[in-house]
Amino acid sequence: MYKTLLTSSEKGILTVTVNRPDKMNALNKDVMSDLDAVLNFIETTADVKAVILTGSGEKVFVAGADISEFVGLSNDEGKALAKKGQDIFHRVENATKPIVAAVNGFALGGGCELAMACHFRVASDNARFGQPEVNLGLIPGYGGTQRLVQLIGKGRALELLMSGNMIDASIALEYGLVNHVVPQDDLLPKAKMILEQIITKAPLAIAKCITAANAVFGPENGYDVELKSFGECFTTNDMKEGTAAFLEKRKPHFKGE
Ligand code: COA
């Protein structure tokens, strides 16, 4: 179905694995169009309640954009390449279902940017993060200069962006770039365990959490987005079910309606 992605589904959780093991799972044009296609699938498939995004193997999550595709690009072509990447990563960030990065090794350049576009990150203890673009005479182009500042603050972000240095999983945890660090074998189980809990909650409310949290960094006033989203919750059957279940001292059964 996909050239460069493996997918498997279990109890409403879709695991998407970037699979270019001979090229360190680097993001070439095929991976980007597969990511676009899998996002369409995620958004249109009711059975998919949440997503884990990871890389194949135990060494690398994604080692960046495919550097071989950069050779000979003009100013406009470089900009167009970055625009495509930004658009796809915006789709990840604004997905209506939770997308968690399970970072199983190197997350460099576009790999770090992809992990940062996800709603949050869980890492294995061998994971390493970095934006090494300056080594190539480049800067991040898939949102990395923005999301790194948002996630870890300007000083730490600029040190990483300008030095091209990598940080290990324990520093990433200290910086708040990842939520949890676990041994490699526990990585997918940990991500699944978190998502299994999340998907018992009201799906429309989850989507609105994502929208409102993203509004902190968007063009609209985030408090206004929160007000609008809060009000809309009152029009949902899930909100009626959730409050009724609480008052009747029973578990709610949310339908995402
Ligand atoms: N784009 C294209 N190819 C890449 C790649 C990338 N971002 N990252 C790795 N590869 C390729 C290598 O060219 C090599 O291909 P080859 O076997 O045909 O020569 C293969 O993947 C294995 O990589 P290699 O560098 O030999 O593995 P390693 O274990 O020595 O090092 C990394 C692993 C991740 C540290 C190293 O590959 C690396 O630094 N990659 C580039 C990271 C980067 O600069 N990303 C930002 C891109 S904007």
C-alpha cells in the first residue's frame, strides 16, 4: 500500500513505521507522499483512534531529509521543497487524532522536525536528537526553527540549531522535548499504554484539545479558540453522555458524536 511506510493496527491504534533501513529512514519524496497518504487514511478511517509514528530498526527514527535530493536545487526549488515538508508536518500537528512519536534512535534534521510535529514524544534510551543542518550549509526547513523554540525555549534551541550538536535522551527529557524515556523494548508498549488511555476519552474533546493547544502558537487568539471549542462541546452527544455517566456513577460510552 505504501512504498516507504509499514502500518499495523491494533485496538484502534495505528502504528506507522518509516521504513528505509538502508538510508537511515531518510525522508525522500516517496516518504513525504506516503506520509501525506497515511494522513488521509488516518483522518478518514473511523477505526483509527490514535497513531504511533516510529522508525524501522533499533538505531534510527529518521536521519533527516534525504540529502541526495538537495543537490542542484535553486532558491525557488529549495523553498518549494521546504513548503511541501512544512505542509505535511502541519497536517501531523493539526491532526484530529493524537499522533505520538516513538523515537527509537537518531532523530536528526527532518527526523527531529517530524517528531516535534507530533503531539508529544516518547523516546528509547538510545535516542539522540539534533538539527545538524548547519553542517550542510543549511537551516531546518520543515518547521524546526519554530517548533524547537516552542518546545525547549529560544536559548537551548539556538544553541542546538547553531552548533548542530546532538542531545541524548536524558537531556531531551530534561529539556521537555520528550515526555518519557524508556528502554528500547518498552518503547512501543509505553506509547500504546498512553494512547490506550487517551482513546477511552471523548474523541471530539481530544480533537479540540489539539486545536486549542496549537492555537498558542497560531495567528488566532488562543483564549478565543478555547472559548469557541468549549462552547462547541455542549453541542456534542459525547458531552451529554460524559456528564450523564458521571452523575449516574457509571462509565461513559463515547461515540465521537
Ligand atoms: N539523507 C540521505 N542519505 C542518508 C541520510 C540522509 N539524511 N542519512 C543517512 N543516509 C545514508 C548514508 O548516506 C548511507 O548510505 P550508503 O550506505 O548508500 O552510503 C546510509 O544512509 C547509512 O548511513 P551512515 O552515515 O553510513 O550510517 P552511520 O551509522 O555511520 O551514521 C547517522 C548514522 C544518522 C549519524 C548519519 O547517517 C548521519 O549523520 N546522517 C545525516 C544526518 C543529517 O545531517 N540530517 C539532516 C539532513 S537535512
